[in-house]
Amino acid sequence: MNSFDLNTAVFIQDQQIKTDSLKVADAFGKRHKDVLKRLESLDCPPDFTERNFAPSEYKDVTGRTLPMYEMTKDGWMFLVMGFTGEKAAQIKVSFIEAFNQMADLLQKQLLQTPQLTAGSLVQLKSGSQQLTVSQIENDIAQVHWFKNGKLYEHSFPVNCLVLDRALPQIEQAQQRLNEFWNALFEADIQKFNHSSQANILALNLTQIYNTIPNLPLRQNILTDLASSNAPFPQYLNRNLPYRSAIDHQVYKCWIFKNPKMAVANTDVEAES
């Protein structure tokens, strides 16, 4: 496949997994204008075309703005159906695997939460006295604690809790996250957000670290971001090829759910 990179063969755009006519031409060793001709001559029902093909543009090496098409997996399959030969078959298999792997990644929200069980000693991530987990159901933990001879009980989402012995490391991670997100919001986070979805952030860390000074050490923040949660943007996934809403290029991005709030330290305490 020459220099074609299957790692970026498919990308995420508007919460859909897509590829484009340039990548198809590159993968199958065809001229892009020939792929465009084939696309425009496809005998598809109008509703199928509308759902699975979207006209777009790109800039070539000379700076000219030229047409291309973005397409879903179904659109791609309809387009390459007539590409034959042993090499074409191998490329089709690789493309399908890339689509399927991306679909798996998109569906998984790899949130790293403490491994809590009934009887675990925990604290709130934001700080509290020691609590004991009574039971966990549907990611909600029932906890209890004693104070002044009285028993108190309350329910919290499990991602608000941390095993008691891990609290110092959590506090350090929370501080680094606070510094990172505050710096990013102060620098105008939308300048770095490649997502077109209102509640989704798609961020390329290389761009951020090349632009914003005095951020926490990158090797530390990588682990911290994987557990980012309220009050910060909520981590969903990492290193997903994303079609940028800024410049329409494809970047490897970390994906977060962006709550409608300002980043700030919060002090949540167990009720007493």
C-alpha cells in the first residue's frame, strides 16, 4: 500500500466513523479524479447517498481548494465493491478491520474508576473523612460513617470516590488536572477543539503543549487525563483519528465530554 497509513485510514467526525475519497485513492493506488468519477456515477438511492456520502474540500500542495467526498463504512463498501484483484481484496480487509476497531474504540468509555467493593474504605476525591462502602449498585455506592457516636449514610457515584490509601496520589493528580484545564480554558479551549459536537472535546496534546507554556509535565498528565472527571471534562477515549472541525485535517485526539461549567476547585464534604 505504498506510504498509505491504515492508522489514519478512518476517522471520527460528528460521532460517525468515516473515510474519504483521498484515502481511498491513496490506498488502492488510483488517481483521485478517477475515484471522484466513480463516486459521482454510483447508482445509489438518494436517501442512501445523503446518509453515507458528504461532499467536502481539501487543499492540495499548491494551495488550491479541490473537491473530495467523505463517506461512512456503508458508503465506502458501496464504492469499492467493484475494485477487484488480490491486492484490492487485502486492502478491503484491512479497511474493514480499521472501521471495526474504530467502532469498538468509539463505543468504549475507558473511565478509570477505583475498584470498589462492599467493605472498602474510601474518601471523596475532593476530600472527606474516611467512609465505608455498604453496597454498590448501578455505579452508585452506598457509604456510611460514624461521627459523635451517630451513624450517617449517603449515596455517591463511584467515580466520586477513591480508595483511602490512594488519596495522596489522587490529590496530586487533581492539582495537575486543575492546572492543565485552567490553562487550556484561559487560552480559549475552542482554538484547540477539533470536535464539532457541542458537548465533546477532541484535543491533540502535541498542539496544546507546543502552544501553551508552563503546563504540567506531559508524562505525568497522560495518566491524569485518563481519569479526568467532574469537575473537569470527562475522559472518554484517547488517540482516536478525528477529522478536525477547525482545518479539516485528521489528528490523533484525546476525547472528553465537556460539562457546561468553569474549571475550578470544589470542596465536597460528606454531610454530617
